[in-house]
Amino acid sequence: MTQTTPATTPRTTSQATPHTTTRTRSGRSVRRRRARQSLAAAIAAVVTALAAAPAFATSELRPTPVPVPIPAQQTIGRGTLLGVTPAGDLSRAEVAAFLKGAGIDASTVRHGVRGYRLTYRTLTPQGAPTTATGLLVLPKGGERRLDLVADTHGTMVHRDYAPSVAEDFGLYAPYLHAAAGRAVAAPDYLGLGKGPGLHPYMDTASSVSASLDMLRASRTAAAALGRPLTGDVYGTGFSQGGQVAMALGRELARGADRHFRLRALAPVAGPYDLRGAEVPALLDGRVNDISGVFYMAYFLTAQNRLHPVYADPAEAFRQPYAGYVEQLFDTRHTEEDIVTKLPGSVKELLTDDFYERLGHPTGGLLAALKAQDGTCDWKPDVPVRLHTAAGDTDVAIANSVSCAADLARNGVKAPVIDHGKADHNGSFKLAGPQIVRWFDRLAHG
């Protein structure tokens, strides 16, 4: 598996995985109704400037916008807010119960939360204008002006798993951090949630641009909702999102947007080193077979739209998989659907020649791998903690060790916090509350 694009564990693996496909809906309609009422009250007097904004291609979504104040000079720029849709309203007790039900320590829960799906302008991997969605979560109560947590999610294959439309795993981190008293911006990334097109899986550059534009849209929406942002940003993310968090932090540190100041980074189980850590772990068995097959198929089919990895699927995939593997990743299939249609190992998935190329990549495959590596090769001027687990068989702990080594070469000491025997999703469940407490100490210190 060339770069094992690790992120959240497929729901069909034997490992404990909090993103179960059971979509619990009890109380959902009541909470959505409350959220609509709250949103309407907050912005009832504001006149929209969206009507004058130029339309995108007809294939893109055009949500009915809720009136929000948008500066005229930003009506066509990246990060422009196009729509706000209520997406959840939970009391403090409901948040605590939701997290405890997933096996997550809820002792940091201090507030209820309100969620809003934001639709905003951003760019495709080729630099063309498009739209994306994401989840903004605000605490009910606490400070009026809020620090912001940028929370980037792990691997998701079905668009309805993304934070702005999720009802389980995609909400755990956003609710955990918002309930502690900070705003949370959780981008869906391109092609997930309500965004158009296919998801360019593990394309770090477009994940970062969509995430940065989500921060900008969140700034506009939060101000309209009476909870303006301070500009301080705390970065975290899980699995694929751990890698994105490091790359997004680098862009913020370089001054990508003058309105935001990076304060800390605490990614969890990120695939920071595909060539040096993750692919070797896939080939020697440290990555479990089910996850390895899933990630490899997702990565190759997505990256082939961006790099010349193969001219025909049969060059990379054995039959019968070559005949339909690309169609499996249309954002409409679930992980359960996909893994039942793929073989039990990467060697059974790939042709002999392509499997050999994994150990010695060249051409488009090498370009695809290199484009995702190096996210830790810079010098943050903020504290960094790298959470991981030795028991993780999706994203090998070697990735975090490699990231720490890259940071050390740049003069930054970043502790690697090993959560021991925890599996991939278990590493997040243990790390999340610790990260909340660490952000609290930094904010108050």
C-alpha cells in the first residue's frame, strides 16, 4: 500500500470503532428546531449581501442562504460564507451523555453546544472555484469572544459521515472542544458533506486550503451569531486530519491569514510519513489487512485523478476489482459496502508489478506520495504534542516518531504521547480529553 492514507478505521474492522453506522436520531428533530429558532433570533435584523454574489457552475450546490453580514469586498473571495444551516442543539447533559456513550471522558464538558453547517467558497485541487461545507460549533454560555479550535477529521468515504452532516464519530471532537468553551471549525473537506464532486482523498494541499477557508467562513458566521472570534487558533485533528492539522498549522504560522494566530498543535495518529513509515508498516504487517486494503484502494483511485498513477485500473488492480474499484469511492458507498467488495489483503488487491512498485515508487506514484509527506518539516513557534498509540494497526506509531524527528531537526521538541495498547480510534478517545485540558492550560497560562 503505497502510502496508506490512514485515517479513521473502516467500520467493518474488528477494532473498536466509534463511527458505527447506526445513526441515532432520538431528539434530533427537536434539537434542530431549537437551533433554527436560536439562529433566526440571532440574525433576524441582519440584511443579506449574498444575492449579489456570482453563481458557480450549475453542478455545484446552491444552498438557500440565511442572512448574514458579509463585507462587500469578500463576496467573491475564498472563505466567503454562502449559507448557514442549524445542525444541532444539545444541553450540557446531552453532550456529556453523547460522549460517555462513545467511551470518551466527559469531565471537561462545561457547556451545551449549538452546531451550524456552513457553506463557503474555496478551491479545487486545480485551483478552480468551488464550494465546500463544514461544521461550526459554539458553546452555549461562556465567554462572548471565543478562541477557535481547528479540528480536522480522519478518513471518511461516505459524504454523510462528514462533521456537518454526521450523527456520531464526526461530532465527537467538535462537541468535546466546544463544550469546553471554545468555538470549533470542523471542515468536511472537498467532496464530503454537502460539497460538490468527489473527495480528493489524502490530497494535503486541497485539504489545507478547504480548512483555511472554513476558518474564514467561521469567523464571519461567529460574528453574525454574536460570538466573535479572538483570532487565537488551537489546531488538532485525527488520523488523516492529524496530518492536515500539521500542514494547516504551518500555513497559519506563515501568515496565511492575518486574522488568525496559531497557539498550539495537538494532532492524533497522523500519517505524517507515508514513504518512510506508513508504507513500510503496510508491507511488513504492522497495518492490519482490512484497513490496508481499504486505504490503498481509496488512495490510489483518488490520487490517480491528480497524478498519473496508472493509465488503466488494470495496471494497478487485479480483476475483478479493476472493473469496479473506482466506482466504489463515489462518496455514496459506505465503508461496509466497500470492504465486502474488496479482497482480504493488499497483495490480493494489486497486480504483482504494482505491489512491487510500492517498495520502490516511481513516476506518478512517487509524486503522489511525496506530495503528502513533509508536513512536520518546519519550525513551529508554538507548543506541539503528538498523540499516538503503539497498539494502532491503522497508522503506525512510527509516523509520529518520524514527525517528532522532523520537528527536532528544526529545533522543536515535540513529545510523542503514546496511548499504549489502544487501537486507532481508541487513541483518539484517550487523547481528546487530554488535549482539551492542555488547551485550557495554555489559554489560561
